[in-house]
Amino acid sequence: MLDKRETPIMPFMNSTADTQKLRLEPFKVACSSCNLRELCLPVGLNRENLDRLDSLVATRRQVARGDTLFRAGDEFQSLYAVRTGFFKTCVSSEDGRDQVTGFQMAGELLGLDGISTDNHTCDAVALEDSQVCVIPYDQLEGLSREFSELQHQFHKIMSREIVRDHGVMLLLGSMRAEERLAAFLLNLTQRLQARGFSASALILRMTREEIGSYLGLKLETVSRTFSKFQDDGILEVKQRQIRILDQDKLQGLVNGANC
């Protein structure tokens, strides 16, 4: 059972030089028995179709913290369902700086950026030792044409990504620093809660600099805003450990921005 008091740090196999590289292994946990199936592609599939999806998702890949799952410009071949761990996606600006474009956790898909041009447009980097299920896209397309439930779920996932992008545009376009950080923390805890974790306590996998990059804020502004939230009794902050003390105040900041 998951401990609902806080989000656990996922263990990894070992740290030898050989395991720092991406590793492919036979897939050991079927979609039908995966505890993330209600958040991933198998939602709504019957037993027969689940078995067919199991045959498609035949391998998993381990990605060590700091390693890249794919890079911008790589040929698009597969989607990746995050099984354990945490990722960030980022793009490089013309002046060489990395801009964080998203954070992905267990039950979410990576690689959708490559569908339109057959090449990935961003880097996907593991923020902790992680594991993904490899889903060959050409086979997924073929299977989706055979049963509509899978196609419908895939479309829902793509739509969810569009909605999330709209939310980021709202963050960057109209919210103050406090409102941006409040919205980010609420979104993060809601997604973690859907996976059985606490709605009020979490361990941040990303650095404050990465949060700032995602929210369009300087590192100093992110740190100052965390300190203000703590002084106001909204959060308890111990390095990367965050506990939400006043959910209503945090939500009020976001609601005020939407008025």
C-alpha cells in the first residue's frame, strides 16, 4: 500500500557505470495488473483488448536520474508511459538556455511532441531514477483502428495535454508570482492525489530553478515566494519537503487570479 502521508522517493537498482545508460528489459507487469491502468492508456478496455495491449507494450526502459529518455531532433518511434519516477521536458532557446516546458509523473505519457513531425521537439530528462513502458507508435496506431476504446482514450490524453498547455499560457500571461506558484503546487498535489498520495504533503522532485523556468520566474522570486507562503502560514517548507497548511488560502490566490 502507498503511504498517503507523503510522496515516496522511488528506489533504483544500482549506480554502476553500466546502469547509467538506458536499459531495455522484458516487461514484467501487464497493463491489466498495473496499478496505474486507470490513469494511462488501458482505461475502459475489456479483458480481451487489454491482453492485446499487453502484447504491444512488451518492454520497459530504466532511466537513471539526470539521463535523457530522448532529445530534440531524435527520430520519433515510440510513446513512453511513465511507470515510476519523474521527468521534465525542456527545449533549448537560441541563446543556449533550457526552458522547462513540463513535468511528468507516473501514469502520464511522454513523446507526444514527436507525432507531428516524426522527430522529437524537446528533451525528456529523468528527475529521479525512473522506469517507462515503451509503446511503439506505429503498432499503437494499428491497434487503435481496431478498437475504438483505445483510440478514444488516446484522444483524451492528447486533449488533456492541450488543456494543460492552455493552463500554462494563463499562468505566464496573467498571473503574479504568488498566483503562479500557488497554481503550480495545487496542480501538482491534485495529480499526486489521483495516484494515491497525500493531498497536502509532497517532496519536490524538481529544483526551484526548474520551477522558475517552468513558471517564467527568476530563482530568487521562487525562493522569496516560498518564504512568504511559509511566513503567511500557508506552507511548511523544509528544503524540498512541502506541507500545505492552509489549502483554502492557496486556492484563494488562484481563484483571485481567475476573477
